[in-house]
Amino acid sequence: MFSAILTELMHPVRASLIVELKRSDGMAVRELADALEMSYMGVKQHCVKLEKLGFIKTWRVPRREAGRPEKLYQLTDKCDPLFPTGGIGLTLGLLESADDVLGNSAAEKILFRYFRKLRDEWMLDVRKGQSLVEKATRLTALRDTLGIFSRCHFDRELGFRIEEYHHPLQEIFDGYPSAEGMELRMMEELLGTKVTRKVIELERGGKIAVLEVRTMGN
């Protein structure tokens, strides 16, 4: 089952419909209607909407009796992120195990290789930017694919920076502080300039991380 928070945000019927399909190898509308205790047309409307959005797809199978093939629905790969994976707890456990089995520096070596790999994968795309701002914008978009919620921002007094509202690796940074420096060095190599990170307290409560990107003249 996907997370309870996500379930609360989703339309309850569509959430239940997706769960039923996840538990099957394909279901017809009438089967879904029975499982959800809804009308045929009510379920059909949700299926049509989810298919348009790309979350489910259809295929037809021959009926055992004479008649038209039966249309069945099944989930597409677009639904994969809805269901939990190992998550940060598993990652931390593996890093700790690496230190136990391979030595105290094993986890840091693994993290170092991870950020090196990201740098190599992103280099071509980031370097297509004609200016530092464009490069930083491209890098921010790439980081967004990893679940890093941030945006580029220019302030007349503070200069150009990347405001970071969520980082999925924060727990790893807390456990392995050197990993935060590894990510900053990766970003510096991609942008070709100095990048510093600091946490700022917001006036109305909460915190954000600010990555200050050095431009010419600051």
C-alpha cells in the first residue's frame, strides 16, 4: 500500500481502484465495480480519467464464450512511485553495514562514488547552459528528479542562490556530514564556481537551506 499521507491527498475512489489493480494482473470494470461496491458507470468514469492521465492502460482478452473480447485494466509504470521502496532507512542501514564489513571509510567511499557518478551523468546537460544562471537552472531541474525540492533565486543584496526546501538525503548528511561536502564539490565542478550551503531560520518558523552560488563580483 502506498503511504497513508498520499492516500489522504488522493481521490479515495481512485486510490482504492489503483490498489485493487495492483493486487491483480488486470481487472474489468465490472470486477472493479464489485470490489469497490460501486456502480459500473461510476467506476468506468474513474478508469477513463486515470487512463487519460497515463496511470492505467487497457488490453483485450478473448472471452471463453462467444462475443467481443473483454477489456481489462492494469497499472502502468507511472504508478510505480506511488508505492514505497526501501527508502532512506535501508540506505543508512546499508552504509552502516558497509562500515562494519569493509572498514570505517567504506560508507564515505560509496557516497563519494555516488556523487562522482551523478557529476559524470549530468555534466553534458549542465554545460549546455550559456550562462551560470542557465547552468544552475539546469542543475536544479536535474536535482528535482531526485526529489530535491528547490528553486533558483536572485536577490539584489544577497546575490544568486538556490533555495532548497527539501532534500531526501538530509538524514544521510546528518549521519555522514562529509557527504554534504561531496555534493557541494560536485555542484562546484558542474557550475565552475564556488558553492556554499547554510541553513536559514524563516521569520514565520521553519528552515530552508540556501546554496550561495558565487558569481563574478561577489
